Amino acid sequence: MAVAEQSSVVMDVQGLTKHFPAGRSSLLGGERRFVHAVDDVSFSLHRGEILGLVGESGSGKSTIARVLSGLYPATAGQALFHGQDVLKLRGRRRMLGYRSRVQMVFQDPFGSLNPVKTVAYHIERPLLIHHRTKRGSATRERLYELLRTVGLTPPEDVAAKLPNQLSGGQRQRVSFARALAVNPEVILADEPISMLDVSIRMGILNLMGRLRQEQGLSYLYITHDLASARYLCDRIIVLYAGHLMESAPAEELMREPLHPYTRLLLTAVPKPRQRQGRVRVEARGEIPTVVSPQPGCRFANRCPNVMDRCRVETPGVAEVRPRHFVRCFLYDVPSVEGRSAPGTGVGNG
């Protein structure tokens, strides 16, 4: 995919944190405990850019999307959308205005559509709620246009169908048509291909790329699949246990990963031309608990390069190369703690 020009920032996320209550410790009257799903993550999203959030299950990817969409309240941090902190929006009218510009496509195309409502209902509803059309022929014409845009033809036939009469790929295309109905600037795509057959995943990725080119959309693309992130994204952020571990332009990150965790993820990416016998990064230990975690690198118990300080100190995020950020003590570079690096929007994630 063509790399988006680094123009104006659409969304600037700084210090995003989300903790969920997890009861109290086992001691009588013990302290309250919290699941640290996301801790102090910072990044920016540019107009026309596809930014990937990559990591294993439990890394905090989907939580970030749900906080930015307004489904979860943030514990701390800010998310400036054209200069307005959307984490502080209150009231139906303000949230409706924000959601007309930032839409979300969910992972499950089977669960995100009402099974007893037609395709027409799902797409006409946002058109009417957000006052994009008036009832009647104008709404129907816009409905057909949106179905054609996402490759569902003939639109008249598709509009009359129920979700269970469509394939998984077709349902996900309906989800994109529903998101496009309000003319958004940003789409938060939460693992949009993970529940689809391998044979139809590429079609959805190509649809996302085409919509970016034609409509100037920006995407936050969430996935555990580095191969699809490399194909689609301009930049990739690697998350682990709620922390940003590495961030770089997609091709550079795939070619020269710096963090041991990123190298571990890359061993799972098929490379047909790779020589057999390549040295693999072996994972050790278990994914750490993020319930009231102690100081230290959260990857320490699995890292092949672990040092004593990794177990007691939490490394900051450092700009090791231009636009290439890493949270790791292997690189003796000053942290960018408390600030955003120029042109990247990545601070002390």
C-alpha cells in the first residue's frame, strides 16, 4: 500500500491509561486492585494514515479502540481530535457529533449486526440518526451507493437480505458501509479480518486501502497479525501487557525490529523465501499479570536478553532511530518521557 503523506495530525493521544477494578487483595480490608489494561500509551494518527496496533491477546489493543470510541471511560490521559479532548466529552449531542467523525468496525461481523433486521435497516439507521439524508428516495439512493462502494452488488438484492443470508466477508463489508454512512474521518478497525476465512481476508484489506485512497480516511488498524499489518499499514505500534514496546514505520519495523518482543512476534510471520535454520527468538515464562503490576519491564520474564535492572525498573520509551521508538534497556538512549517526538506523536507510551 502507498504510504500516506505525513500531513496534519487528526488525533493526538497522550498518556492514555485504562484500569479496570479487580476487587481487593485477599487480606481483610486489603487494598483495591486494578487490571492495568493500558498504561500511559501515546501516539498520533495523521490524515490519510493507517496506523497498526499489534500484539498478543491481552496487550490492550481493543481497549484503546474502545476508549477512543467512547465505549469505555479513560482512567487518565487525553485524546485530542482536531484539538478537542474527546475523553472529556459528555452528553448525547456532543458524543453524537464525535461519532459522526470517528466510527468503529468491530471484530465479529456475526455479532455486530442485528440478526432480525435487514441490511437496509443497518445502513439507513445511521443516515437518519446523524441527519445525513431525509426519509424516502434520497436515503434509499445513498444506501445503494454505500453498498456499491464496499463491493456489495446488486445493491437492491443485498439491501433486502438478513445478516444470516450473507457470508462473513459480506457482513463485514456491511459493517464498513454502515461506518461510511456518516462520512467519518477516522475508522477504528478492531481486528476486522480475524474471524473471516483466510480466502476472503485480502478482499477486506484491499477494501480498506481503496477507501483510504478514495476518501482520505485514517485508520487505527488493530490486529495480532503482523503480516496483514505490514501489507496495510504505514506505521506499526507493538503493544505488550498494556505498554507500548516499539513503534516505527511498517517496513523498517519488519526489516529491523529492535525490541525482543517484536522479534518474537516476527518469528510467527511466514517467510517462504527465508532459509531454514534461521535463529528463532524463543519465548520463556508466562505472560505477566497486569493486576496491580509491580515495577519492572513487563516482558522481563520472557525476554532472552533480560538484565537485573529489567526486573525492578520500568524502561521509558526512547527514540533509538529517527521515528523508531523502543521501550528497552538494551538501548542506552535518553527517554522521551513527558514529551512527544516531533512528527510522530509518540511520547512515553
